[in-house]
Amino acid sequence: MGSFLAIWNSKFGSLIAGKVRLILKMLEQLLIFTRGGLILWTCKELGNALKGSPIDTLIRSCLLEERSGASSYNYEAPGAAYTLKWTFHNEMGLVFVAVYQRILHLLYVDDLLAMVKQEFSEIYDPKRTFYNDFDDAFRQLRKEAEARAEVIKISKQMSQPSSNNIGKKQGKVQKSGFQGSNEKKSSGVSGKDDGESDNLKVHKTANGHANGNHAATNESPFKGIVDSKENGSSKTGAFDVNKLQKLRAKGGKKTDSVVNKSSKEEAKKKITKQNRVWSDSPKESKLDFTDPVSEDGDQNIAVVAADEGDSMMDKEEIVSSEGETEEDEETGRDKVETKQKGWFSSMFQSIAGKANLEKADLEPALKALKDRLMTKNVAEEIAEKLCESVAASLEGKKLASFTRISSTVQAAMEEALVRILTPRRSIDILRDVHAAREQRKPYVVVFVGVNGVGKSTNLAKVAYWLLQHNVKVMMAACDTFRSGAVEQLRTHARRLQIPIFEKGYEKDPAIVAKEAIQEANQNGSDVVLVDTAGRMQDNEPLMRALSKLINLNSPDLVLFVGEALVGNDAVDQLSKFNQKLADLSNSTNPRLIDGILLTKFDTIDDKVGAALSMVYISGAPVMFVGCGQSYTDLKKLNVKSIVKTLLK
């Protein structure tokens, strides 16, 4: 045994040592920090300066947005492309992150992170902030992980030629087998001896199939199965093709005659539509919202919106606490969990506490939460990712005494939903409008979205809200594609008594928006609300025109207008809008969607999942919520109310 190890080390030891020295340059960085952001240790031996800010982007894009259930994250910066992998120690609140070049595809990183996690957790002290003594331990762990990966790689390379030879031999055997079968086929019947071939010939002759030419051809291997299915309990075997064609021909004639007869009878019985007669009772109210016309023929352009009151944007929505209902629902969930895991085990865990939560313990509660989110119109893909992220944040944690697993999972999911729906960056339109006014330039807002979601109507609601805050607003009719779009926006502008810039139809919307902004500079408008044509996310020409409008005019805010009725389609719409705007932009830092305006929110009852899907997939906050037909029906998104509805 000793001589074998000596020979093996002499043959492969130097090779592995050289590979290990090469791998030392592959891992860019490994660091350990707390969930609060305190960096405890970084590998000084690697000492590579990372380009860009991959760690900050990982925290913003994955850890804070509940995407920590993913296996890795790809980061791109000018002159760099990294892959980041991480793992958690949830009981201690630690995060372990490894960074390496994306092109390398290092296979030992997961093993290294697990080893570092185990070793560091043994020396971790919450009172300490520096761990310089961990360098030697990490150096040893890294060598073990890299050497193990190289041994596995070399063993695979050594076993590969033998497997190829085996494959070649198998190919030769299969080839010879095929040749033998072909020779048998040429003798008469494939894969059968002489006795069986005689029986088959007799069988085919009895069924009326076999003739001189047909017996020499190679039959399909599925023919016997098809024939047996068609025959069923028939004793005669397969159908005669001639008889089958005759039956089909006869059936076709009968069907035609029946159809002709029925069509003639329907023509005779056809009754002409009678005009509808309404009752003589007086009409209650006329549903006509067009501008009234005076006797002289002049239109009355009084501000209708002034009689509608204050916008709901300035009112705080109060969420009532329903503790009894939540307790009843929690009791029901606990009953389900008790049935699945047993009454005694569930009560014992809730009283005594569990040492460490495992993934199997969390699966029943997470599955129930995933189903509940999907019933509230959350996209399936996002519901699954959320559950994976919650599982990653709870796995390994100690369950406190008198605490049930279902309530722990519920609380973790609630915190995750609040983090997602809470805006990560403040977008105060009124503050930004005043800042733009001091710079003597208009604040430009572009409304984009798919067809029929209510862009023009909700643009008018935003204009009404801005007017109540003494902001001078101008509309820009840049929907030069849809018939009636300019007239619709003109009607809103006349009712609100605000100027509108229009150039008619079949014009370049990017040029129209540019001229509208120039006009706003001259007449002193504070805000320009740009209405664009509705377009599907897969419409390449219209998406290219939208990208040109945004790149040419550089608006201050790009609002995506989406329906609250959509479910899985919300993910497709927003992701493709952002992708097209990024692909079609000429800038290295393309403008994407900045905020979301959610329409038709009053029609969905408790199916509020589209708000979560849109925010999760785009990272943009929901800034406005349309909830009615009047100008005042525009409000803010109440995060607590949405979370409560999703988990109800």
C-alpha cells in the first residue's frame, strides 16, 4: 500500500501541486459578514481588487429582494464579469460569499463555502469584530477543497478513454446486430425463424393483407399494436383498406346530406331580429360625460374636476387589525400541520423548541403559503422563489419554545413581503418637480404599457393630483398610432383646463415629445405628462419607437402602467419591457422602468398578487394605484394592506 501511494504521489503529486498554484489565482475574493453589514473577515492572501461593486449589488439585488434562494448571481461591470456564490448561517446571522471570474466555472466553491462555514462557526464570537487568526485555517481549507476538486477531475480524465473504448465496442456490437437483422429481413420476415415466418405468412393471407409484393416489404414495428387496438374483440384481424375507404366515402355522403338538410331547416326557421322596445318610464340619468353644449353652440369648458374633491393620493389609508381572524386562520394551519406530523410531535416541538430547523420541517408550511400566494394572483415562478428564499433564511435556525413552525414561516414570509413592496429608493414627485423648477426646466414623465390598460385615463388622474398641489401641467399627445387617442387626451385637457401639445397622427412620437418639452420651457409648465401608444411587449417596431423616445428626451420618470388583473403575464410584460429598453438603447447605462402605476385595482377583490409580481420582477416601486373612474380615484399603495391580504 505504501509503495502504491509513493508511486501515485510521484506521478500525480507534482501535477496537482501545479494545478493548485494555478487555482490560487482563480478565486477573486472570499469574505464573511453579518446580516447587518459588518465585515468580519476577508481573505488577505487573495488580495484581488474587485472591479465595480459586486458585493453591494448582491446585497441589493438578492439578499434584500428575497432572491437568496438562488444558487448563484452573475455580476457584470466594465471590464469584469463575476459569479458570486453564498451561504448563510442563520442561527448566527452570518453570510459567506465567494467571488470568482464567471468564465472559470469553479466546481469546488460550494464545498469550500461549506467548510469555511463550519470552521468559522466554531470560533465565532458576537463580541469580536476582527478575525485575523482565521487566515491559516482558511488557507488549509482552501488547499483541501482545491486538491479534492483536482483529484476528482483527474480521475474523470483517466476514466474517460476507457469509457470511450467501451462505447466503441458497444457500437460495433450494435452495428453487427443491425446487419444481422437486415440479413434476416432480406430473407423474408424480419427477426423471425423459418417456422415463424410461415405462420406469419399464413396469418397475413387469412386477413387479406399479404400478396406477392406486400410480403417482401418491411412492416412497421408498431403495425401489430395499431391493428390490435383497431380490431378490439374482432376475430378477423385488421381492417380491409378497401372496405374502410368505402365506409369513409359513404359516411361522408351521409354527413353532407344531413348537414344540407339541417341548414335548409334552419334557414326556414330563421326569425328576423325585432327592434328592442324600451319602457315609457322616464330616464333616470344619462351616461354622457362629454362636454355640454350651450344653445349658442359653444362648448362649456368649465372645470368639471374642481367639483370632484381632493385626490385620494393625499389621504392615508387606515388598515384595521383583525386579530381574531388571524388567530382563527393560524389555528386552522396548525390543525393541518398537526395532522401531517402528528399531535404529539407538533406539541413537543412547540413546547420544548427544536434544535435546528431543517428543510423537511419547513416544506409543509411553505407549500401551503405558496398555494395561498398563487390563489391571490401571484405568479407561480415568483411564489416559488419567495418560498425558497424564506427557506434559506430559516434553515438552521433554532425554533423557540412555545413557537410553531407554521407561525415562524408566516412571520418570515410577512417580513419578506414587506421588504419587497417597500420602495428601496425614495421617489417624491412633488419634491423632484420643485427641484426641476429651480433649474428652470420641466419635469418629464412618460407613461408606457400594453394596450388597453388605461394609460390616458390615469395620466389625467395624475394631472389632476398635480393641479391640486399648484403645479403647472401640460399634456403631450405622443400616441400617434391609435385612432381617437389624441381626441381622448384633448377631452381630458379641456376638462382640466390645462394645455395640450399635439401634432396629429402618423408622426414620430419621439419628435413630438421633444417639441412638447421645448414648448413647456417657453410657456413655463412645470410638468410634461407624455402619453404613448399601447404596445405588446413582443412588438419590435413599437418597442423600438418607445426606446427612441426615451433615449432622445431623457425623461425624469418612466412609469409602467399595468393592470391589477394580470397574473403570470405581469412578469412577462415587465421583464420584456425592461429587456427591450436595455437592448435597443444606445447608451451604456440604459433607462429602464422607474415606477409602476397599477390600474383597475377596484375590480380584483383580494387578488392583489400582480402588485407583488411586478415589484419583484422589476425592482420598481408601485407609485400610483388607480381605483375608479373619476379623477380623484388615485391613491398610494398601502404595503401593510397588501401583505395582510396576500397572507389572509
